Amino acid sequence: MKKLFVSFALICGLFFETKAQEITGPIDLETAVEIALENNLTLKRSQLNQIGNEANLLQRKGSRFPTLSTGASSGYRWGRSINPVTNLFETERIGNINLSMNSNMTIFGAGRINNSVNQAKSDLEAGQYNIEATENTITLNIINLFINVVFNREQVKIAENQLKTTQEQLERTTKLVEAGSLPYSDQLDLEAQNATNESEVINAQNALRIAKLNLAQAMQIPFTEDFDVVEPALEFNETLMATENPTMIYNTAVEIMPEILAAQKNIESAEYGVKSAKGAFYPSLGIGANIFSNYVDRAAPGQEPDPFRTQIENNLSQSVNLSLNIPIFTQFNNKSNLQRARVQRQLAEVAELEAKNQLRQDIETAYNQALAAERSYQASLTRVESLEESLRIAQQRFDLGAINSVDFQVAQVNYFNAQSDLLNAKYTYIFRVKVLDFYLGNPINLN
């Protein structure tokens, strides 16, 4: 499938310490995702596991080739022993040096080697898909947190506008009360409303700070008061879902989502495991070769030992042998291994079904949430337009003294609440549509 944004390099060394990048100025979404992917320890763990899969494949491939080992030993013997030169029993101390070389190779193993190699290949491919799935999960989480920061920043603006409006009304009302044109109770009502609005601004600022903190922590970087994001161009487009439905999105996603592909590769790996376990019931044939020579520091009575090189050449021996192993009774090991391999395959099939069900549910949830947010946005848009006009009229009537401050505050609160609902519906819709676009295999961006 198409990866989100760009392909990020695999881990460049075995280290687990999170990098504390120096952030200067607001960051955009792509930078936030890049930093999160670089710092995420779950992703690093997946990448290290993949290195283990590569080593496992190398080991499985190596089993196709013959082994080769060489060795040497040296020592002394005391007491009654055979002199390897005279083949007579002696009670003298005998020093010796032994040299050997061995090689073994499986000629026929009922396909177990090939199946184990193919299983390791499937594990390696599944591991790569798991890395991509982890990257996607991290990216979606960062996008959601990034949008949440933008949303809460807009909430702060709404709260500040509401406070500004109330302060202007309080200032005007205070002057009218001092002039005797309005009762003192109107001033008290607006002072109370002003205090409420100040509290709402503080709450909105706190929510924004928490949203920034959550984003910084997800990126695994130190949080500072200067941390901020670049506001993307997020526009509501009601045509984004015009030609889409959950079934169509799922049918596309099930073919490209890495978590599904990883589950399928795990089934493939388990199938090779079953074949390999079956091969243990068949005979195996191997070939081996050996070269041996030695040197001793003793000779026949009255003679000097031959030189080292001469003895090595004279004592050189070679052997080649075929070995046939026919399993007759293995204490039920082969049978139990086959049973475990079959269970592993069934578990892999269940895992694939779970992954598909989860994918379908995620798509259905995202689609219905986007659809609900779209409808909520349209309703909130109409509501905001109506309440904006209602607030304008209430402002005029309040200025003329036709309504009191309480009625005006009701109109004001209704308008700003509608703005907040509109904003919430907008960002919920945009994020859910972006998620659906991701399931279709398209890179996610907010530009």
C-alpha cells in the first residue's frame, strides 16, 4: 500500500534513548509525524524484531549448505597406554597433537529445510507489514492529536470573543448605571457574566495546553510553553463522502492495509510450519566427511620421533559416510509438534479474521461518525447563522433598553455555544474523512 507521507529509515543502530529534538517555532503536521516515528519505542521494537527475523532467515538458508569445522587438541598421557607409533602397551609419558576436520550435509530431509526457509521468509514479510501497520497507527494518532490542538485553539478564540463582547457591554452598562439610566442589577448581571466568560477563557486555554501536551508526549519530546503547531488549511467539503460507502471502502482497505497483509503472511508461515512438521515423519539422509591426523613425541625404542610434518602426512586418514535416519518411535514428539503446528495455523486464521473484523468495524465507525458530523455541521451552520442574526437584533434592543442584560446574555451564550458546536462538528468530520481516505490507500495530509 502507499505509505503515509514518506518512507522513514529503519533504525540506525541499537539504541533506545529517545531523541530530544530541538523544536524552534511552530511545527507542521508532517514534521510532527516524522518526529513521532523517529522517537516511538514501539516502532523501534518492531524494527529490532525485524532484524531478528532477518537473522532467522539467514540461519534457515544456511541449513542448505554443508557444515565445516576444524579443531586441534594436545595433551599428555601417563600410565599404561598404547603407543600409536609402535602399537605396543607402554607405561611411558606420551605427548600428542591431534588435528581434525569435519563436514556434514543433509541430502534429503522431506522438504523440512525448504519449508523452514519459506516460513522464515513469510515471517520476514509479516514483520515488515507489522512495521508499516505500527507506522500507520502512530501517524493516525498524531493527526488526531494535531487536529485537537487546532480545534482547541479555535475554542480559545471563541471564548475570548465572547469575553470581549461581554466586557464591552459591561463597560457601556456601567456608564449607563452611573448616569442613572439603568438599574444597578444590570451591571451586577454583566459582572457575573464577565467572570463566567473569564473562567471559560481560562478553561479553553487549559484545554489547549493539555492538547499540546498530549501531542508533545505522543511525539516523545519534552514539552515547553513555546511548543505550537502550524495551523493547516482545513476546509469543510461536503462532497468528500458523495461516492463512498463503508462496503466499498472496506473492499479496498482489506487488500492494502498492512495489518491484514501481515495476518495473511502469518497464515502462510504457519502453513509452512505444518509442512515442516509433517516432514519429521519421513526418513532423512545425510552425508559426512572427516579428515584426521596426529603427532606423538614417542618412537620405537632406540629411535627418534619423526618430524611433526612427516607424522602429520603419514598419519593422515579420511572418511566419508552416509547416514540414514528412519523415525520409528519418537516418544510422540513428531505427533505433538504437528498438532501444535496445526493449532498455530488455526490461530493465525483466527487472527486474520479478527483483523478483518476490526478493520470493518473501524471503517464503519469512522464513516458513521463522519456522516453524523457532516449532518451536525450543516445543522450547526444554519443555527449559527440564525443565532448570529438573533444576537445582532438583541444587541440593538439591549442598546435601546428594550431588553435587560439577562435576555441579552442568553442570546450571546446561545450564539457562542452554537459556534463551538459548529467547530466541533467541522473538525470531527475532517478527521474522519481523512481516516476514510487513509483506508483507501491515500496519503493523509491536511493541506
